[in-house]
Amino acid sequence: MRHNDTLQTTYGEYFLAELIKAQDEHNHAVVCEDQGCAVGFMSVCSEVNVQLLQDSFDLGPFHGLCKPHPEDILQTVEDLSSEKGNVIVYGNTLDSYTTVATIIALGICGSRVHFVQPPLTSNVTCFNNYAIEEAVQKGLVAARVTTYYNCKLAQWNDGADPDPICCSSFTTDSKPLKLTCTAFFNFSEKKVDVDAFKAINSACLVYDGKLAIDTTFHTNDSSIRAAGPLTKYSNRYYVNEWCHSYFSSKEIGFQLAATMLHLFDPTLEPVSEPSEECDRLIPIYKGPSIQGGLVPGGYHYLHISKPAIPSPLQAQMAQPNYGQEIITGKALNGDYFRLHINQYSMVEAISCLSLKPFPASNLICLYGQHERLLNNLCSRFKEGLIQDLYSYFMEAWCMAIYHDRFIDFQQEVREILASKKVHDQPSMKEIAEKVTDDELNLAETPQKYLRRVLEQNGYKNDIEKRILNYLNYNSNHLSMFARPGIV
């Protein structure tokens, strides 16, 4: 029986459901037939960041599509605790650090773990923060994990049959390194699977290091769409340094779904695509890049930042328009919290390293917010009133920002400011833009002028009404806020 038949017989509808479910946000190319009658999914990499290289079952054409069950993966790792061989984790990405931490957390002795890191391909590490890197490295030492640097994988089993893998050889800056192992976790540079490349090549799609797409996710075949780190923008955009890897996978998946929705719902109008004359700029994605997990030392790690080409943190801070950073705690103490407030007083980056669990979903809501909205964060910090940002963002006033309807409330306020309250006068948004561009000769400070216009034209009253409506409608969750008639 062919392997795909075996998978379908074994997993049945569960396999197909899990296959489609796995395509929500990470690293997948989407293939649609002309009539929109069938949709196929081609995985670029496994959603689960554990690769068992000694798996004797060859998935054949479905390699990477069958998502391993989490319980099976954990059981495999737990079985390693009863063995005596080494466990090799190869890579220098965040996935490799979280894997080492997970192996140790499952009870495997750290002295059996060999963390082999390949040479860096750039001067930016996965943490890009010296304080965090120092704490994590000390966590590796405390767990008795042996770490090797600048090692490049050369071969398995001295060039013999790699099934099963018994030893691995690496080239180093000095003498070759050879390690025996019972398990090997590979997190080196991600490349296109050979089966995926053959499929792309057979479909006559343009492949230039990565699969070339336009701004609407189309390949050179208009019936085939693609998204994720497998792709790159076509050379006609002259943005080879930008690709989907630097953007929020959730946001890209949302935009891809929006462009394809009319294929599944014929009642919807197709999204208008830009003409060739206008199709010169890539779309702007504003969603934050989020990564985190449990890292060596027992630390809970979270990093949120704007989409950007990676650059060293020190180089970023040297820029004149960088803004400021707010830090409480120390990484070695397990209470490190860092905020980057940009030149416009907006939260642009968040880094957390804590020995205690923290509500990551709440902290993600802080991204992109003005520091004044965060209870005058900067002024309070300068006055020495904030000693611990973890406890500060657990206070009751934050609950309104963490509420899932807060985004809708913000959009309502933006619509008010973009509307015209007085006939033949620009909207508040247009006035603010003119003040920013110095198009108005003001006899007072811009802040006083904008505040006066806000009150005179009725914007302030409308915004206050929306605030009260928001608090009243969500009073069951926001009972800590006072409202008219509550007394």
C-alpha cells in the first residue's frame, strides 16, 4: 500500500482535519485550482518544532503534511530518559533553546544533552539582547548542558546509512568533533524540502532562492498562491531584503484568506487587484512579530517587536530617533522587563524574561499603545513610581486595554476623529496632519490648539460618550471602573 493510502486509512478524517487545521498561520503555501473547487495545502515546514530524524516511517509525498500528535512527541522524548545515550540539539535559533529547556524539564539529565550551535549567518543572535543571553547561557551551565560553538554538521554515522543515527560529525575551528547519540534534534538553517522543490519546479513556477510572488500572493501562475517564509517578492519590486519571514504570520494569513474568500463564497465580490502601473510597492504589514517560550534556566521568555529586518540592538539604540527604553528587574534574577518607547511615545518592543509565568496574551495588547494610555508610563517611571513592570501591568486599570473589544473601541474613536463635525472645516485628523507638517501659523502651542479644537468642535464629548458606552457594555468584566449612576 502506498504511504499516502496508509496515512488516510490510519488517520481517516482525523488526518485530513488535522492537515487543514495546521495551515492556520505558519509557513505554508496555498494552492488553488482554477474553478475554486479544490484547495490543496503544501507545507513548507512542520508546525511542531521537533524533528525525529530516526523515524523509520517514510511519509513519501506527504512528508511534512502529517502533523505529529503532541502526545506521541512527548512520549518519544520521555522514553529517552530511560536510555543512557546522548541527546544532540543542533541549531542556534530560539526553537533549539526551547527544545533544550523542554528536554531538561522532562527529567533528562543535562549532562546527556549536547547543544551544538552552527556558525552565525549574521551578527544578530536569536535573543538580540546581551542581558537575556547571559542569563540563558548561565542556565545552560547550571543544567550541566555541554555547549559547542561554530560547529557545522558534516555527516552522520561516518558516512554510512543514517538510519538509525548513532553518531554525528561536525567541523569546527580547530579539530573535528564527533558525538554519539540516541536522538538528534535538527534546528539548523531552514531550507526547502526536496519534494516541495520538485513540485514547484514541475509546476513551472519561478523559483529564485525562494518562490517568487506578487503583492497579492500570486505566483507566475495566477491560479497558484503562496505565502510564508518559502516565498520572496518578485525582483520587479526591488525589495529582496524583505520577505514574509519578517512579518506577522497571523496577519499574512488573514490577508491571504481575504483574497481567497470569494473562491469559497460566490456571493462576495472579488478583491480588486492593483493594476500593473500601481503594483510597484509591497504591502505594509503592521502586526507585531511575537516569539517566546521556556528557555534554559527555567525562564519564561517573550519578545514582541515591530516588523523589521534584524539588526543588532546596540546599533538600533545608536540611532538618533530611537526613543527610550524602560527596564525593571534583572535577567539573572528572573524578573527582567524591557519596554522600547519610540520617538512618537508608542510601545514598539517588549522583552520579558521571568522565572514566574506571566500573561503573555495581555502583554501583547500593550504593543502599539501610547505611553499616556498606559497611565502616563514614562512620567511615572522617571518619578521612580514604577519598580516592577510585571506588577504594574497587573493593576486594575489595565483590564480595559486587555479586553478583546478594546480594539473595536479604538477603531470607533479613530472614526470620530476622521469625521467632520463642523461644515466647511477639516476633520480632527486632517487638522493634526497639518499641524505636524507645519502648514498652520499658530499663535499658541500645538497641544493647546488641538485641545481647544477638540473641545470646540464637539469631538471631546463624542469620545467621552464612546468611553462610557464601552465601560457600560463591558461592565461585567470592567467592574473596577466608576460610571454614572453606579452610586
